[in-house]
Amino acid sequence: MTVEGVANVTRYVKVFVAVFILVNPFEGIPFFLSATETMTPEDRDRTAKRAALGVTIILLTSLVIGRGILTVFGISTPAFQTAGGVIVFMIGLRMVFSSPDAGAARATSAGPHRDVAIVPLATPLLAGPGPISSVILYASHNMGMLDYALLILVLLLVGAATLLSLRLAVPLALRMKQTGIDIASRIMGLLVTAIALELIVHGVTKLLPALGR
């Protein structure tokens, strides 16, 4: 594999990691367990499938219409990259410094018989402003058909990983406990802030070329 090929693989691995961390199924596990605790295993599995499908559709829609939205509103790619980086950075900070009881508080906000697969689980809890803005950001770059195909594949993998995480919610909760989930969320938040800083630096450098020199 050429150096350029390795760089492309690395780029899309980074995209997958960034979007998956922003979706952060670990944060949705307490809510998912609470909202489905009275369901049968079959109904819980069906809810997990619908939530993962909802996340996938939302992200794919953002990919398809994202660049068009920027064009309609006359927003430049560097400006959106900087703004999106700031939003993602703030979400990463929230993940790092969030209260241990925050997930539990959100988990009690819905009744046990309410259909929560799409709202609020798929959105805004999983596919919220962070993942949506990051997908629009990646779609705003000049890309060929191969790039779009690879981004679609990445988003499908994010949806599959989300489904796997929700399906494993019960054994994960038993093994990791709330403390383990909180630690994992904080580590993910740290990675998100690092990725966001990189986006901000690249965006500001393009907005103000003198900084790059």
C-alpha cells in the first residue's frame, strides 16, 4: 500500500472513531436499560435495532444534505470547520466533566412503556448536534464518489457498532457498573476534545492564512 493509501485509511479510521465517540452509546446505556427494563428480551432487542437504524439514517441524511445546507446559507468550509470544532470541543468537555449521576437522571425521564427508540434515544441522546455537525463537516470537503462511498461505509459501521453496544448493554452494565461506564465516557471525551482542537486549528488556519505561515 502506498503512503497516500495509508493516509486515506488513517483518515477514515479517524472519522469512524470521532463519529462513534460523539454518538457515545455508553452514555445511552443507562437510559436504554431503564426505559426497557420491563420489556421482554425480544422487545428490548427490537428497540435497540430501531435506535441504531434511527442513528444511521440521521447521520446519512446529514451526509447527503450537509454540503447543500452550507451552500444555501453561504457558509464557507473553514468557518463551519471552526464552529463545528468548537461545538464538538464543548461536547467533549461535557463528557469529561459530566456528573456521574447525569446519565441516571436522563434515564428516569421517560416512562417504562414509552417508545423511546427514536426519540429521545436515537436523537438527541445518541445522534445529537455533535455527530450531526461532524458529519456535515466531513461532507463539506471536496470529495469524489469514492470518498462519499467510504464515508457512507463509515456511517454504516457506526450504526452497526451502536447496535452492538445497545445489544450488549445488559452484560456491559453488569461487568462495568456505572463507575466503569463513567470512566469510559471520560476517556472518550478526552479523545473528542483532542480531535475537536485539531478541527479548530485547521479551520482557523484556513480562515487566517497568515497563522499557517
